[in-house]
Amino acid sequence: MLGEGRIAEVFAWGEHDVVKLLRPDFSPEEAEYEAKIAQIVSAAGKIGPEFRGLTTVDGRAGILYERLDGPSLQTQLLFGALPVNEGALILAETHVALYECKVADLPPLREVLEWRIRRADPLPAFAREAALRTLETLPDGDTLCHGDFHPGNVMLTSRGPVIIDWENAARGHPLADVARTLLLLRMADASLDGEIVNGDDHLSVKQAIVRLAAAYLRRYRQLAPFRASELTAWRLPVVAARLSEGVTQEEERLVALVSSLARNVN
């Protein structure tokens, strides 16, 4: 095993590939959907791992990818192998690169967010209505949006940063993806603990995440300028949609945050 997450476990598959085995409660159709996305992402450039096919192992659906030759950005940051500010630059520059990737065959992000908001059981009714009203006012787009972009999904390889785990990809407005990244960083400080030591710099993980988020956003705006209000507008629907994912340790904080945002909607 090389790694695992909520949806799947990743194992070595020969010398040059890996297999991402979906957990038993996920269906072969979900693997087929991820395979379709993987092919679209591959056509958009060298931003993701090369898709190598589908397989089944002990009744579990698996997706085959090339095996990448480097650690994740998250690993390098947590072990102090990379200064936080440098990691933030990599995160921002890799994310901005998606601006150049225009796609037509992925589902519209607006529809994905609406579906998730409607099925988010912990979401208070007034916040659901406010999130859906807000979503209706936001711009469409045809940019490739990752849907789960954070340091753990950026691999530092010999050919440069490569983004993994594209199963939430959609086409839409890039600032929705930025809002999602900032939310994921904000939620991460509750599950990560300890201290990062890099040279003479000693930071708690929580301090490092705050610094990382600020430097990431600053660099992103330098490369792809936008008004702060444009990003703020995406926060409510993005937070509301997150509540559909069943991440129980985040639920209390997310409900408080989405309720606060919804009360500010006219």
C-alpha cells in the first residue's frame, strides 16, 4: 500500500503503475466515471497522472495510473523539507495553471454544487435556500476545476508538480475551486497537530496552515487578479456543498460557518 483516503486505497502495481482500489461500498460505475474524467484530464495536458486502464481486484473496482516518482507537497511541508512560503507558491502556481485548461465534457460545476447543496442533510433549511439563491447569481465558466485541490493532492515529481485525485473534477469558474481550497485548508487545522521545524523557523501546524493559505491566496491573485468580493461570493455555496460529504469531524464547524454566511445574504 502506498496511501489511502476516504474513498480508496492505492497500491503499487508492478514497477511503473499504481492501482487505486475503491473501497467495497463504492461501485464499478464510480470507477468508470473516474476513468472517464482521467481521460479528459490527460487530454488537457500533463497536469495529472497518465491513465492506464481499469481492473478488478478481489471484487473491488480499480483504476490504473502511472506511478509518480515524488512525495506530496503536504508531506514535504509537514516534515519541514520545504518552507511554507515556497510551498504556497507551488500550490498557487499549480492551481493557476488550470486556467489554461478549457474543457467541454465534464459536468458543469454549478450543477454539481446545486446537487450537493440539496442533499446536504446537516444543512439548516434557511442556509440551504440562501446558498441556492447565491449560486444562481454566480458566473459560469469553462475552466477545469479540480474540486479537491490541496497540498495532499499535489505530487512533486521529476517533471514538476502533478495533481492527483480528479474524481470531483468539473468545468466552471476557477474562483469556486479557490474557495474550496481555502475551505479545505481551514478545516485541516482541526485534524493536524504538532510542530514544523524548518531551519530556524518553528511553527505549529495550525500556524503553518494559516501562513500557507495567506501566501497561496496572495500569489494566486498576483498571477490571476480578481476582486475580493468575487471570491467571497463563492464561499456560501462551496461551504454548503461540503456538508454533503459526510465528514463528521467537520460538521459542527461547517454548520456554524454556513449559518454565519447565510445570515449575511440579503
